[in-house]
Amino acid sequence: MVGVWRAKVVMIVTDLLTGLLFIGTYLLMSVSVNMVILLIVVSVLNKSIGVFYKLSNKTIIPELFVGSEIKRVNSLQTQVRQLSIMISSILVTSLLLVINPKTIISIIGILFLLSVIFDLQLHGQRSGNSKASTSRNRFKNRFKSSVKFDLLLAAIGYLVDALVIVLVPWLALVVLKSNWLLSLFLGCEAVGILLAPSGLKFWPQVRLSTLSCWLPVCLVLLYPIVPTMMIGMFGLGFVRGLFNVHFFQEFNKPSRLIR
């Protein structure tokens, strides 16, 4: 279908851009640049590119699953994603003991470029004129009406993620001067994300704007005191996980695809 085909193209392009971003970062780290500024810029760009990948990824889901399964798929995808982040964090931390950080960054870039091969495995055949027209309209109308405001909230959330990626390691390693505290804080965030799908069962009617209002509260709690940072990271994980599940559940609703 046209929707799947276009989403596939966007996924391929975003993986290519992400791979080139990390390869470029590796090259820039070899010259005299401000590392903090470089990492902040790379983090924001990486998250920005990731927004388009996730939206395209979720565009394909309604073509593969029926409406009653979408919520379960989104919840499972959120949990699997967080588990993969936890595993990769442990793996990267272990590799840092024996491999130069620049080398790891280059490896990540190469892996993103190789992931294009998996994107190419998604087969989306173009249908007849009437079906193609319907799919095209669904793809275009996906970004109309209230979805635009939800997309703005999602973009803000991803910027917060980018900020946390830079801020928390700095607070743990530089301010608190502890490696194990970084693992503790990331673990608290992971627990929050893993519990988020269950939270949606008890708070099914929560609004995305309400969840977004909790982000400043969680950020304020990221003061360099261990107990408050643990609470703040758990809160961020829970709120962001809940937001992502709820956002993509709403994003995949047929009523929001065709108006």
C-alpha cells in the first residue's frame, strides 16, 4: 500500500541520516571541538530524526494488526524498546572499559546504516487506484486536525528526552562523581517506562496535555540529590512511557486517520 511504502521510505532515510550523524560525530571528535556542545547537538538531532522514524513505524502498524490489537502492540513495543535500551546501556558501559568512546560511536553509526537492510525487508505493494487513493488520503490526513497539537507535544517530549540524555550523565558523573549512580538513575527510569503500559489501565482517559504538564515537575526533581533524582527519573520514565503508548494508540485510531 502507498501508506506502507511511504513509511518504509521515511524509515530508510531516517536510519541513513542517523548513521551519517554518528559517523560525522566520530569525525568531529577527532578535531578540536567543544565536546559538550557537540554531544548536546548530536543528542537533539538524533531525537529529532527519531521522531520521524517512530511516526513512520507506527504508520505501518494499522496495516499489520486489527484495531483491537494495536494497544497491546504499542505497549509491548514500548516495553521491548526499553529493555533493549537497558541491555545496550550495559553493553556500551562494558565496552567503554576496553574500547575508545569514539570507536563505539562509529560502530553505532555503522549499525544504523546496516539497519537499512532490515527496513528494506518491509514489503508494501502498491494497490489499485481506488485503494491507493484511500491510503494516500489516510497518510495525508494523519497530520491534520488535533493530531498537529499532539505532534507538538510529542516533539516537546523528545526534546526533554534529549536534554535528559545529556543532563543525567553529567549530574551523576561530574556533580555526584559516581558511575554506579548513573546506572541507578537509568534503572529508575527504566522501571517507570516498564510500568507505564500498566498505568494506562488505571488511567485510560488521561489526556496527552496532562501528561506533558508533568514533565516540568519531573525535571525539577532532577536536582543532584540521590533520592529526588531517583523519583524524578522514575517519574520521567513513567510519564514518557505512558505518553508514548497513549499517543501512538490515538495516532493509530482509524477515526483520526480519515476525517
